[in-house]
Amino acid sequence: MNNDSKGSVLFVDDEVNILDALTRSVRALNLDIYRANSAEEGLIILEKQDISIVISDKNMPGMEGNEFLQQVAQRWPETVRIMLTTYTELDAVMSTINTGKIFSFMQKPWNNDELIITIQQALNFSEILAERSLLRHTLEQWQSKRKHNFMSFIGQSTPMQFVYDSVERCAQSHASVFITGPSGAGKELVADAIHKLSPRKNMSLVSLNCAAIPSELMESEIFGHIKGAFSGAVSNREGAATKAHKGTLFLDEIGEMDIALQAKILRFIQTGTFQKVGSDKLEKVDVRFLSATNREPYEAIDNGKLREDLYYRLNVISIDLPPLKERDQDSVQIARFFLQQFSELENKIFVGLSTDAQKLIQNYDWPGNVRQLENTIHSAIVMSEGPLLTDKSIVRQLRLSDKQVHEINNKKGPMQITLGSNTNISSGAHTNDALLNST
């Protein structure tokens, strides 16, 4: 194809004088022009060349134009198809148009200006079809790679696909990872997945919840202590840093750690060395650091809860977990998982969620995220009888008023984006919207 060409057109007609006239009519359009004396010859050209537009006569010896253009539609759906016909053949042509097989038709003898306008419109339409095809191909590729579940996670929503991809990408690295997200969203699952997919998977993942350990004991929990280091230290004790040697250390809710201890953590990260409480001996370990917080990091820095230099040291790679309310229909899928898990645990028979229960679970905001959903399903199973878990059981556990239930059930769902078929190109030619559906 000529690099300066605006596209390509294939004329198919058994009369040479018609092909000559069509060729002369469109020379000014700077198109690559191909000609065929039969439908069979046209198919051979299409197999070898990238054709934007096919303009075919209806009545030809051998394969007729209708059958030819239908084959083009099936094999090369992005090629725009136009039929040449006489006035007496209009009923048959309209039938073909209505099945979505051709873009437009032109009558013999044609008007050159009308022919040029029709081809220009067809070229524009060809670009739309090509863009649509590229979008569809991209979506199909993305869908084929879409993970339905990942490691210990449940859900296939778009926000979680980004999380899954980030976990897979960073797992093979030795870089520190900083995980953010609201309480109950599953930050510890991210840490666990990173460790299990990493080269350190055969060593220990040691997790510490900085919000659950008293500040006066935190240093000992991390670095360990020697006998007599403080009252109650009756023997030497290894800390999380030693236990995580060659493995991974996960510091959950790092923003709750005492600010003075954060300085020692920073030095530990920088040097790989530390001292047990009460000892003057430096010990060196090889540890990968994962950390998490439910606070907004920069607010925590501004409020003096998190050292800025420690944050930047820990935040080589960042992963942000979305709240459950932003995870499309994951909440229902997660609820089904917990339903099965806790039914077995509590020795009860529940076979599923009622339709109203699914709607309530889908529309509720779940401020406590997955952890709240887990506890709600567990308590509802304990306090209900099967075989279906109903919306009333869930409402009872959430302590929702009738007004709140009404507002939740009438909440609009997320907007659905679809590829529509309302494109209309009609000026100067007889066109067919249904062609978009046939490609």
C-alpha cells in the first residue's frame, strides 16, 4: 500500500467498462485501487491485500454479489461493503441491507459526486470499525488475563486486578513494599501473597501488628532482648528481626509505632543491623520489609505519627487496596465463600444467599470492609436457620433500620459501559446501523 494512501478500495464487476469508469471516478481520492472481474477473483485479492472498502456489482456470473459480500462480512468484518445495483433490484438489496451485511448501496448509473461522498463516508466508517476491533481485541486480551481468584483473595473486580498484578510484579523483587488501604480490606493478605510468590517463600514471614503491642514491649518484639534487660526478662529472647532472617518482616499499622522506635527501625533498614534490648552487640540479618497502614501516609507524617524518612525508605513500591464498596460484585462472591466456610464450621446447612440478601450485600457500603462482611455472615449463620441466608438475617446483624434498608436497596449500581451500535453515517448514501453489530 502507498504510504500516502488514505485507504484502499476493491471494485468487483464483470464488466470492464464499469471497472474503468469507477477507477476514473475515484482517482482524486488518493486510494489504492484494486479491480476484480468476478467475486472469486475478489476473494483472492482480499486474501492478499488489506482492503478498506469493497464495492461489488450484485449480478455477476458465478458467485453473485449478495453471496460475495456475505463472505466478505464473515471473513473480513472490518472491510466496509457497498453494493452496485439497478433500480429494479432494490427490493433484494434492501433485504441484504436489513440483515446488516452491507454498509450502503448505489444505483447504476451512479452520480460521481455521490460516489465520492459515499466512499469518503465509508472510509470514516472503516476507521470506526478498526478502532472498535482494536478495542474489542484489547478487552479480550485483558479478559483472558483476568484473574477470578488470586492466592488467598476472592474476587475478580477491576480494582483488584490491579492489586493482583502489582503483587505479582513486586513479589520477585527485594524492594520494600508499602501497603495502604482501610482497616479490614486485606492488607495482611497482600503481604502473605507477596511473600509466598517471592524467592524467600521457603523462609519465614514474620508479621507484627504495631497497633496491638504495647509501645514499651514493641522494641523487644522486633529486636529481642537479653536476660535481665528489664523486669520480667528472665531469659534471652529472639525478636521478629532474627526470626525473619532470609525471609520477610511485615510491620502492620506502622503508623501506630512509637516515633522514637521508628528511628531505630530506619537505622535497621539502612544497615541491616540491630541490637537486642539490653545488649551492646550488633547483629546483622537479611530481611525484606513489608509494611502497611490504614492511615493516609502524608496525613500521618503531618500529624507526627510517621517519620517522613522512614516512609520513603519503606515506600519503594506502593500497593493501595480499595475498600470493599469499590470492588463491584466481589462482596457477593466473598459472602458466598464465608457462607460455605462458616456453615461447615458451625455444622449448619446453608446452600446459598437469597436474591434480596445478595442485593443488600452488593449495595451496602461495608465500612468495616471484608472483615465486617466476614463477621456479619458468621453471626448471621449462627443466629439463623437455612437453607437460604436471607436479607432479614443480615439486616438483623447490621442493626439497620427500615429506612436504611430502603435507601440501600434503592441505591443505583455502578454505571455499565458498553460498546453500542448507534453510530449513524447517512449523509449522501443509504447506510445501515446494524453493520456495527455484524462486525
